[in-house]
Amino acid sequence: MTPPPLATIEDAQRLVLDALVDVAPDLEGTRIPADALLREDLGLDSMDFMNLMAALSELLDADIPERDVSQLETVEACAAYLHDRAGIR
Amino acid sequence: MPSLGADMTSGKLVSWHVKPGDVVKRGDIVATVDTSKAEIDVEIFEDGTIGELLVAEGERVPVGSVLATVNGAPQAAAEPAPVEPVPAPAAERRPASPLARRTAADLGVPLGQVTGSGPGGAILVRDVGASAAPSEPQPDRALSMREAIAAAMARSKREIPHYYLGTTIDMEAALTWLSEQNAQRPVAERVLPAVLMLKAVAIACRELPAFNGYWVEGAFRPGTGVHLGVAISLRTGGLVAPAIHDADRLDLDALMAALRDLVRRARSGGLRSSELTDPTVTVTNLGDGGVPTVYGVIYPPQVALVGFGSISERPWAAGGMLGARRAVDTTLAADHRATDGMSGASFLKAVDRLLQTPEQL
């Protein structure tokens, strides 16, 4: 798989938002604050959340361990994680 | 137009997937229909050759109307009804984003008339907007969804003498086992706790078949398999409860895959008609809603609904000791015409017992 463009945190944030809209199509076209809580504010349920983690894992071309998953509560946390992990890939 | 649930009185033909002369076999998807709840892919129940398409794309007709004729078969999937034949152009299924598909349905725009500007000619929501006539009235989808749920639930409470039982199930063994399993798996292959609970209910239905089936014409008719209806929130409001067929026979990985697929299709279109008509029992899981307990309303003509609240740590007394354990409130809403409280208690005990040995699920 070709690594996605993750040179900047903005790149990572754009990819997270794309993955999010894929999981929850009703969010397409809405403004999603970077600090919105994925579950409480955006209403992702357990299945949506797991699908989002699977999408991020695919972008990284690497697994996301269970212990990391619990820290990924917002769009910006996901973007930072993606950016950091891509940097050490 | 098939009835795709107790709450459906009419449906709109969104698109045809066949044209006159096409050879079809039982189970093929021949059309997509918009109920007031969702877009459903309609399967045909006969082998044969498509004769005439009698309903045009975009047309709304009552349940029971004939949609098409099939040669080599007694009749199409629906009962005959006086519907004016309207010549309809055949349209192939075109790539379109879920939002575009839904918007097209809401606006009454046949996807065949929209030029896609997305990758590979995929239709995006802005393409639908450009094709829609500005003067067309837009149906209130949220309102029609509400009306459909109101009709089904009012019928349920009018006709079904519900009784309710509840118990608190210790989930410590199930969650510990699942956590160990998931730790060895990539994220895309992990299994949700809800899947263990679904499987336990499915096996309990096999053990106690009086909870698995329908009340029709004054008598209980058992289901032909355990087709587990799963209540799925549509995010945009409302819910549907399509079936996972033969859920008691699927292993946990297969059940997880089936649930993932069902949730995706429930929200973005592509549920099949048999998934809406086949559920023999329904499970509702409000764990993500953060409430400890849910008391369900049975979906007629089913005779039982099992509800799970949120899993949380509770004070737990056992063997004279007090500790903290993760547990879930589990309820049964059942039809008193079909079963009594004692058998209902046995049902909940079976669900509890099955969740104590997760490796056997």
C-alpha cells in the first residue's frame, strides 16, 4: 500500500475527517470541530468507533493496539496519533 | 410492492435493476424500494423471465401493488392490485455516494438521470442537487420515519399483552475472555461485546423456541430458524431492526462480520427485503446510549424482544463477599399470549448461563 500523505498535522486531520465521514455519512458537509468527542458529540457507537479505528489502521498500514484506542477520543487526537505513528513508520 | 414490515403501507420504486427479458432466479435483487424508513433492495421469490415493468422509477404505490410480471412464474413477488401500467426505462445500479442516493430518493430524482462528477463517474450529492427540479416538494423523511415507527409501536401496544422480566448478568468472564482474544487481533478483526450478547440470545432462542417466532391468526407459529433482528439506530433519526439469518449457527467472527455489514447497509442503503421480513426475535442494545436498563416494545408479529443496557462496574455480592464486577441489565419483553413468566425466567437464565462460558459461544 502506498503510504498516505501525512507530512503535516493538517494532512492527518483531513484523512481522519474523510474516514469519519465514511463511517458516518450523515456528517458529510457538516463542520466538525477538531476537539469534538467522537462518541459523545458526534454520536459514534461502538461499531462506528471500531470501523473508524480500522480505517485509521489501514491508513497507517499498521495495527492500532487496544491500549492506544482508548486515548483516541477526538478528531485532533486521532490526527496527532496518525501523524506521530507515520513519522516513526 | 412487498410489505417490508408491520409499519409499511406503501413504497416508492427508486430504481429497477432488471429490464424486460432478463432471466432472474429466486433471491436476485430486482429493484430498490424506498419505504418510509430506508432504501431496501427487493429480492424476487420466483425463477423466470421479467415480462413487463408496471411501476415507473420514482412512483409510490400501495403495498400489494404488482411491480412487474414474471414469465415462467405464477406471478411476481406481490399480490395483484389495480395499478395503471406505466412504461419504465430500465436503469443499471450506478455508483453513488450514500448521501447522494438518499438525497436523490428524497427529491424523487431517478439516479439514471443524474450525471456523476465523482471518481469513476460516481454521483455525488451536488450532482443530485443540480438535477433536481427546484419546484419539487421535499418529503420530510424524519417525519415519515416517525409515523412508521408510531404505527408499528401503537399496533404492538394495542395488540400484544406485554410482560417484562429483568436480570443483571455478570459480564466479567465474558469481557475478560474477549479482551484476551482481541489483544491478539488487528483492530479490523476485533469482536464487540455486543456480539457475545447477540450469540447468547440466539442460542437461548434455539433452546427455548417459544420465544422465537410469530403470533399470527390467534396462534404461535415458530420461526424456521433463529433470525435475530438487531435494532440499529440510523443516526439521522429513527431505527430499523433487520435480521441476521441463522445467528445461532454463526461463530463469533461470522456474527461480528454480519453485524458490521448490517449496520453499514442499514445506514447507507442496501438492506435486502428478506432481512426486514424475516426477524423471528429482536435484540435492542442501548449500551452506547449510556442507560443501564431498556424495557422494549415487541415488533409485531414477533413475540419477544431482549434488551441490553450499558455494561458498567457494579457492587457485586457473592459468597458472603462484596466486590466490583462489570455487569449488564438484561430484560425480556414477551407476549403473554405465547409464553408465561416462568418460561421467560428460564429464557433469561439461559442467556446468563451462556455468557458465563464465552469460549463456547
